[in-house]
Amino acid sequence: MSEHTIRRGNLLRLYTQFVADAQQADPAASIVGLDRAFARKLQIANTSFSSYKSGARPIGVRIARQVEAALTLEQGWMDSDHETQEMSQDQVALDRFVKLATRAFKRADSGERLRLIALLRQSLAGLPENQAPLSVRRLSERR
């Protein structure tokens, strides 16, 4: 595996953890803007973060060290393959969910995005389906 592939995988893992931490801190909060917040934390432009995340731009040594410094990781952490380390089943499931939710969100129009967000909020609030907002009930009926 190339160093760029390893660094990208590590960046995605760090971002996934950032999103999970944000959701745990405030389950009802919107996930919109977390890319920008993470990029700010790393002290890089949002467009650059997006390019690194998608793989359009490789993560070089300078950016790898910058990420490590910003997140107080030991130097060289970004260069090590942490994927081979055993991940918990919960983390694997979370990674799959985040990827699936991201794909669904990106493919949805603005109305569908609002319904997806409402459905997640309903789930977090523990509301039975018949007490969900009308837009969420309509989304459920489409299944």
C-alpha cells in the first residue's frame, strides 16, 4: 500500500472519529459543516481537505505532519497503517454507516436531505414513527 493511500485512510479514520465525537456530544446537532470544522481544526482550507478526503490530491509529508501536530498525534502517525490494527465491530459499523449516509446525503435533493436529517433526529429522540413529523412519516411510507 502506498504512503498516500495509508495517509488518506488515516485521515478518513480521524475525520470519522471527529464526526462521531460531535454526534455524541450533541446527537440532535446537524452534521452539515463538520467538514469545514475539521479542516479548520487541521488548519487547512476546506477545499484542500475535501481533495485529500476524496483522494483527488495526495497527502504529502508537510500536510501529514501538520495533521499530526494539530491533533497532537505522535510524529509519523499518519505514515503508519492503522487499518491493519483490529477495529471494534462498532467502529466498523460506524464507518459503514457514515459512508452510506454521506452517499445518500450527496445524492439527495434539498427536500430529501431535510427528510434524512429529520429521520435521524427522530431516531435520536426515540420518537415512535406515528409521532414523527409528517415529512418523516412520508419518507417512511416510501420504503
